[in-house]
Amino acid sequence: MAKNYKEDFDYSEAIANTQDAGKRQELLAERQNKIDAEGLAGKVASNEAVSTWNGDYRPYSVSSGSSGGGGGASAGTNALNRLYEAAEQARLKRFEAARERIAQQLERNLAAIESDYTAGMTQTDINARQSVLSNEEKLAALGLNMGARSAAATSGTAETSRISIDNQYRSDLNALGQARLKARAAAQDSAAGQEAALESDYYAASESAALSQAQAQLAQFNADRDYSLSVAGLTGFLNGTPTLNWRNYQLSVDSAADSAQTQAFEQALSRWKTNGYVLQRDAAILGVPAGTPTSDVSYQNASLALQKWKAGYWY
């Protein structure tokens, strides 16, 4: 694909020294093509800035709007956006780190609960075993295991004791299980509450930052606009387009130049008529060779041209 810009060409210099609006826009467009193609954005003055340059007056940055040549955002606005973006990234990292800490703490709490539950199960088993042994000792002490009573009585007492111990064991296991579930639920609820509060704070901070950024951008836009208008008042160009004052000034300059040219022509023609031939100094003004007599047809043409100039019909 052919490049639609010149590689070794100082566009900024050419733009600053060009007063023709159409030419400036053409140069700005080519300069933007060069910036885009060679990745120069942020490394050189933007088209928005260069579009206001005129002669030796060359401020680096101006309005954040787009010029006719496709200029980008101003350096001030870009810097502001980068500042808020960096703050948002830092805030997001803190949020993620805090959420990770909450998750890790929940894992530790759940692990501690499981450890306590396992220890409780072990202790319950020990207590049940101790109860069995103690019960057998009591039965032995009462002679229930030594034949002192009938077998039926001994069997009934032992079974009643065994059932009582078994019920206590089951009750202890159930209590441990319930305590474990409550502890896990409490730990998970606490973690969820912390994370919800963390998310609420994060999004509230993000919304506040976004509002501040919008307000700052609006203030920057207004400042850039006012600056652009002040630059336009000084240079006669707004984003590369001549202002009305500049056009009026150019018209007055052109009018003055036309008036001076008409006066010079009129004086030269008068001298031609008075002397009867064209003087050397008037030859270039009149466009005829020096020494041409008034009888020459060129004299009549010159007279007619002067009348047209005065009447405003000269094209």
C-alpha cells in the first residue's frame, strides 16, 4: 500500500508557514497519516497543537477537540486520563488482594473447625470407651457379673447400662456435628459479609472517581476551549481554519494592495500620456516595452484596463 505522506518532510514547519486554509488542512491530514503509520502518537506534538502554529508562534498543546486534519486529544486530557486509569488499576489491585485475604482467612477458619471437630470426635470415642469400662467395673463391684443374681437380672441391668452409654455417645456425636455446621456457617457468613462490604466500598470509590474524572475532563475541556479561542485571537487560526477576523484582515490587506497597484498604474499611464512614450521605470508596471508611443494600441488597452480596475470589473 502506497504511503500517503512524505517521509523526509517537516510538516510542522510547512504548516506554520502556510496561511492557505486548504493547504494547511492537506498538510495536517498527511502529517496525521505519518503519525499513525509510524507510531509517533505521544512522541511528537499532536495535530491539534500544530494546527494553531503560525510563523514563530508555536504553543505545544491546545484544544482537546479534533482538527480538520484528524488531530487527537490534547496532552492535558491524555495525562488526566492516564492519571485516573493508574488510580483505578491500583484500586482494583487492592480490592483483589483484600478479597484474596478474605478467602484465605475463610479457608483457615474452616480448616480449624474441621480440626476441632476431628479432635471432638476422638474425645467422644474416648469418653464412650471410658464409660463402658467404668460401667463394667461398677457391675462387677455389685456382683452382677459374678452370678450373685440371676442371669436374666444381670443381662437386663447390663443392657440398660449399655443403652444409656450408647444414647449418650450418639447425643455427643450429634452435638459435635451441629456445632461443626454452625461454626462453618458462621465463618462463611462472616466472609461473605466482609466481601460484600469490600465490593460496596470498591464500587462506591470507582463511581466517585469516575464522577471526579468527568468533572475534571469538563473543566479541562472548558480550559482548552478558552485557550484555543485566545490562541485563535492571536494567530487568526482555530484548529487550522482562518477566523473571520483573519479573513477580514486579509481582505483589507488585499484591498490595500489592489489600491496601491491601481494608483501606481494610474500614475504610470499619466506619465505615458504626458511624455508621449513609456518611461523605463514604468515599463514593468504597464507591461509594455519602454519607449512605446501613445499612438500604439497598447495605450488604448492600458487606458481601458485602468477604467475596469476603477469600476471593479477586473478579473
